[in-house]
Amino acid sequence: MKLSRVVVLVVALGAGGIAAYLAGSPKAPPTAEPKEAAPKIKMVDVLIAKNDIVVGRALQAGDIEWQPWPAEYASAKFIRKPEHAAASQQVLGFVARAPFVAGEPIREAKLVRANGSGYMAAILPAGMRAVSTQITPESGAGGFILPNDRVDVILTNAEKDAKGKEHYRSKTILTDVRVLAIDQLVEEKAGQRSVLGKTATLELSPPDAEKLALSSRLGTISLALRSMTESPKSEDVATSAPPRDITIVRFGKTSSE
């Protein structure tokens, strides 16, 4: 065999071996492109309810705690630690005028300082009065009126005609009135369907409180439950005029309405 052929054969065999080696060796992983760092979310501590807080409850240390919230969604109405670092101590003793659920941010609008007063005085809006009236299952919608329901107040009384014969009449004296409590129940319990109470406490303005007190002496007071979806009609005014021939005395001055 000629030498040149031997050289060509050796070169071919060497090239084939190198190619087989390269084909069987693991390939280097492709270089990963650097990822952009995820934007860091700015957080702020917000005072929240640690557990459910019912209406009229005075806040205690175990009822509240600080919790991180995304600053973008932490409303200015929330109690935030940067602006109110001592709030977790300052709100202790405040009374809840509306319920909180666990995890709900504490808002000043739903709190009131009791200043030694009872919870009813604490949750009553400024300028309003809590007035109680006797009810029965018949005059209280069969027990289906609960705290925070809205009702109309109806007076039923008897009048005598010229012949001395009695005639009964009914008149709505107040409309769209909020019920604060039935007996001692000031909030609607979970699963509560009815309360057969003897006393309803209503939220009234001072003039309406006078009308209710006077009307209760003239006849029977009944409460008519309003629908939750019903909006007050334009003719419904919370300060409806009392029945005819009612005389109201204010500070020694007598006026007929």
C-alpha cells in the first residue's frame, strides 16, 4: 500500500473519532439572559381588628393589631403607623359605633370616645335622641323588627263624633326611623330571625322625640317595618307633623301643630 493512502486513511480515522467525541460530549447550557428585578411593593403598617368587634364594645388590647398593607391601597381614612405610631394605645377604651370584622382596618369614623357614658350614648349620633316606646308582638311586626331596621311609627286612637260615637283612626306620625335596640339587644345576631321584645328604642331628633312621647299618651303606637331596598319617598319626612289637635309645650311656650 502506498504511503500516501495510509496517511489519508489515518487522517480520516482521526477526524471521524474527533467528530464522534464531540457529538457524544454534553453541550454547554445556553447562557440565560439576566432577568429584571421585580419591583418592590411599598408597605405600611395599618391598625386592624384582630377579631370581630360588635357595636357598643369598648376596644381592648386584644382586639387590635398592626398589619402590613400595600401603601398604594392603604386609605388615608385608615389608622396608619407612620402618622399615628401610638394609636394602638390611644384607641383603647373607644367604643365601636359600627361593627368590625376580623382583618378590617380600624377607622376613626366608626369609633367614639365614651367618656364614661354607656354604650348607647356613645353610639348615638350627635344631635339625636334615643327614645323608647312599648311594643307588643302585634304592634312590633310580629317580632321581626331587629336593631338597625327602619320603621314608620303609626298612632291609632279613638275620636268621638258629634253624636258621641267613637271612631278609630290611624296616622303615620314618623317615617324612616332607625331602630337602635329591641329590649337590650343592640345588634342583629347571626341567624337571628325575630325578637319578641316589649320595648323598642328609636333614634329620633328632639322634636320627633316630643311627638312620640305625646302621641304615646293619645293612643296605641305601632311600628311598620320598611323594606331594606326601599328609599324614602320625597313626601316622607322624618319630622312629619303630629296628629291634629296636638299641643306641644316648649320652655313654657305653648304652640299648636
